[in-house]
Amino acid sequence: MAIVMVRVDERLIHGQMALAWLRQYNVDTVIVIDDESANDMMKTMLLQMAVSGTIKCIVTTLANAKGVIEANKNKNLFLCTKLPAVFLELLKQGVAIPQINIGGIYSTPGRTPYYKTIFLDDAIKRDILALEQYPVKVEYRVVPGDTEIDIISELKKKAK
């Protein structure tokens, strides 16, 4: 037992995640890594309410994330955050992440569309490409049954 999956999704926890992703990976603990949500009691409470009563939900800051992950290493963990920079930092800290799903980075001014639910600016694109230096699979899928797309390879192709 350990980290079974991590997902980048600006919505953090939502119905699709609760119904599809958590069941697919037999998750018993979700760790949301988001400074804004961790420092807002109402957002924390709403995120915790969004998962099934049998699944524990912990909302933490990036600064505390490694310790929270280590304290729950005997669980099937699903980590989620809004942006790939968080997982890049955890990898730098030595957290073993087997696979990163880039699922939902949405349209805002300054972002370019890449896929149906992926809009990137230069900084986010750099962070995704920087993940390549670590032994982690980085893929794009909306739901678990979709075909995995190697997002790093695709970003490199589009850069040419």
C-alpha cells in the first residue's frame, strides 16, 4: 500500500473523481494538496464531504504534504492538486510517485488549449516537461477507461 495514483485537476474533488477514479484504484485515503483549501476551513469541509464516507480525505498544504503522505503510507493513497508544480516539488523532496494523471487544467486568460480539458501557459508546460527527469509516468486521461496519452511526448511534438 502506498500512493496508487495522483491527479492534477483544478476542481480537486468532484463527482467524476469520486465515482470513477477512487473506485478504479481502490482508494481509502485522498490527500488534497492545496494551500488555499488547507487554510480555509469551509473549503476543507466541502472537499471532505465530496468523498464517500468510507474514504478518508485529508486537506494539507504543500509544506506539510510529505509528512502527511509518510504518516499514511500504509493506506491506498490518491493525491490530488490543482497544478503539476506541486508534484514536481514532492518529487524533488524524494516522494515516490508512480504515475501522474493530468486531468483538468482549465481555460483562463493566457492559456493555450492542448486537449479537451487541458489548457496550458508556459509555466505549467515547463513544469510538466520537468517531470520527465524523474522516474514517473505522466499521462492525460479524463476518466480511467480512456486511453492514456503520454503528455510529455505530445508536448514535445507540438513544440516542434
